[in-house]
Amino acid sequence: MKKIGDLLKTARKESGLTVDQIAVELGFATRSSVYQMEGRDKLDFTLLKKVCTLYNKPISYFVDYVDTPKTDKDELNKSEMAYSKSDKSFVNEIYEKDQKIISLQDKIIDLQREIIDLTKKVKD
């Protein structure tokens, strides 16, 4: 089974972003934090969402793989394949809804900043 860190490394290279750019975008203090993230077996969902946005990948890119013992290299159990497709659909739906939530949260933050600015003007 591929570790999520391996997938993160591949996605980073495909993105064309430098490690320094990624560190800044993810809010890491150093570029070594990016390499540490790529060495993990697991990843926090909040960080995964940020990574997906940054690398322009669906969450299913990082979680849609099935580790199955195979007797024949090209053979995959049909029930596992069906589960994988169902899981991918579910994960993509969650990702799309999370993206909508993030967008709305960004709008709320912008409105809160406008309120703060207006409040400062009123006080002056």
C-alpha cells in the first residue's frame, strides 16, 4: 500500500511548486516541515484539505487506493473495486461540500474585516 506521504511527494512534484512556496501556503515555519509531512503514514483531515486545494487534487487522489493481496498481478476482486468506486464518490462529495464551506467561511471573514474597518471609522 502506498503511504500518503508518497502520494504527497508525487503531488508536490506534479504541482510545480517549490518546497518553500508550499511551506508558506500551508503555514509551516520551515521547508523541512513539508518533508516531514511527506514522511507520514497519516495526515490530519484539515491539512489534507489544504494540500488538496494547493495541489489541485481531489481528496480521492490521496485515499482512493486499495491494498489487496493478489494472486494474479492484473486481477482485482470485484467487490473491492465496487467498494472503492463507492468510496471515491463519497469522498469527492465530502470534498466538494468542504470547499463550499471554506468559500463561505472566507466570505464571512471578509465581512467581519469590513465591519471592523467600519467600526474603526465610526470611532475616529
